[in-house]
Amino acid sequence: MSTNPSWHEKLLGGFRRTSDRLIGNLAGLGGARLEYETLDDIEEALIASDLGPETAGHIRSRLAEGTFERDMEDLGIRLVVAEEVEKALAKVARPLEIDAFPRPQVILVIGVNGSGKTTTIAKLAHLFMEQDYGVMLAAGDTFRAAAIGQLATWAERVGVPIVTGPEGGDAAGVVWDAVKQATATGIDVLIVDTAGRLQNKRELMDELAKIRRVLGRLNPEAPHDVVLVLDATTGQNALSQIEVFGEVAGVTGLVMTKLDGTARGGVLVAAAERFGLPIHAIGVGEGMTDLRPFDANEVSRIIAGVDGARK
Ligand SMILES: Nc1nc2c(ncn2[C@@H]2O[C@H](COP(=O)(O)OP(=O)(O)OP(=O)(O)O)[C@@H](O)[C@H]2O)c(=O)[nH]1
Ligand SMILES: [Mg+2]
């Protein structure tokens, strides 16, 4: 029998900080009648737990509704929290669909240095392979030889072809070659890695703009997806990354990784309400099976601490 933690156990880990904080902050606020001051306290507690102000406001209004519901215990409050968080997350939980015509569908993967781009690409490739799509990778992070090597190792492990260029070479050139090869060989999905290690916003913008120009010349629809990879352990910082990359690269969807260990998963809710961008998948580890589209019900129950597996 495997002793590896299950998907659900890893998720519990990734949301523990958020849900512990939430449960701690809400403890003792139920029970008595919910007066205005108590409602204020609850709303503050929710925001302090990384849920965005909008969701916190909805929860407050729900709790303030009708005098009958006012004698609530902690658990009753948490059930309302779970329902409202689920509503916020259900709107954005949207797996990546492969529906480009003509093929290939080009997915550009971007994000700050170390956020988990390369690992996420491997996990996505595995997910699409399982759905019987033909997948190819492009090593568009040409800044370091190690980056090319890391993606090549993953390509081999997952069992997909990869197009690379020389270290320090032109990323747009690699992407050009990759699209040509993917088209010629009937590939369904081409996933493009990019460098996070760029000096500044200007340089990043120029590089991504060049890749986009090259793609557009081969297929006006490409890139079909621009997926921003966010590291859940960076908490609120993830929100400013969405803003910056949105401006620079026109983000079409998000993947949140490292929702295991020391993550502050509540930021997922804040991101959902602030930007409304599709959240395609979440990652809970470094293995190729550690990425899935997420289940808004499961995640919201974990955040609110009303999950069956948790006492
Ligand atoms: N715990 C955990 N670690 C992860 C996860 N995803 C990636 N990592 C680790 O985070 C580190 C950075 O991941 P990469 O995929 O190399 O990140 P990157 O964005 O490609 O980094 P650069 O290419 O340097 O910009 C690696 O050590 C990964 O193994 C995850 O979901 N959970
Ligand atoms: Mg990388």
C-alpha cells in the first residue's frame, strides 16, 4: 500500500494556514446573537484570512439576513463561508479545453522566476497525454542551459517531443521552429516555456511581444492561451503578479502551484473575485500527477474547515 499522501491530503496541507487562521479568527464569534460589531469582526477575520473583501462582504450580508439565522454557532458561520467561497470559485474553475482549429493549440506559459512554470508544463503535458492529445513542448526559456535541460528531462519522462534551441539563443526562433514542427506532425497542443529570469518589465515585455509576433505570423489565433503560473506560497504577492503580467502579456488564465506545504491558499479566492480570470488547474507537488482542475466544492469546504476529513 502506498504511503504517499493523497491529492486531498496534500490540498488540506496547502489550505491549512488559511483555514486555521479563519477558524481561529471566527472562534467564539458565533453562539451569541450576531450584533453589528460581531459582523464587523467576522468580516475583518475573513479578510485577514486572505479571502477578498467582496466574498467577505457577501458572507457578512448572508449572516446578517433574517433574525432566525442569527443564533449561529461557529460551525453554522463556517457553512455559510463554505457556500459563498464555493460560489466565488465555481465561477472561475475552468479546465483548459483543447479546441483550436487549425491545430496546434499554442499555450504560452509565463510567470516570475521560480513560480513553477517548467514543472507545471510537465504536469499539463501529462494531463493532455492522458486525454489522448498529441503534445509537444518548446523550450522558450533560452536564458540558462539548465532551464533547457530541465524541460528536456521532463519531456523524456512524460514521453513527448520537445523543440529546443541553443542557450542564449532567440526564444522567438525556438517558438517558430516548434510551431512548424507541431503543424507538420499533427500535434494538438504545443506548450511553450518562457523565461522568468528577465532583468526588468521592459525586457520581459519585449521578449513576450516578439514571441507573440512570431506566433501570429504562423497562426493569427496563436497563442490561444496565455497561462500565468502563480506560486501559492507568495500569498498576496500573487495578486500584483496577475496585474503586471496581465498588462505585459494579456493573461487568459491562471494555474496556481505549490498548494501543498506552506501555501496560503486563501489567495485563490481573492484572485478569483478580483480578476475573474479562469483558474485552469492547481498543483500540489513536484510529480507529474500533482496537477488537476480543481473542484470548487472540495476546496471551499477545506478553506472553511467543514471538510469531513478534518476535525
Ligand atoms: N511543493 C511544490 N513544489 C513545486 C511545485 N511546482 C514546482 N515546484 C518546485 O518549485 C521549484 C521551481 O519550479 P520550476 O518549475 O523550475 O519553476 P520555473 O517557474 O520554471 O522557474 P524558472 O525557470 O527558474 O523561472 C522546483 O524546485 C519545483 O520542483 C508544487 O506544486 N509544489
Ligand atoms: Mg523554468
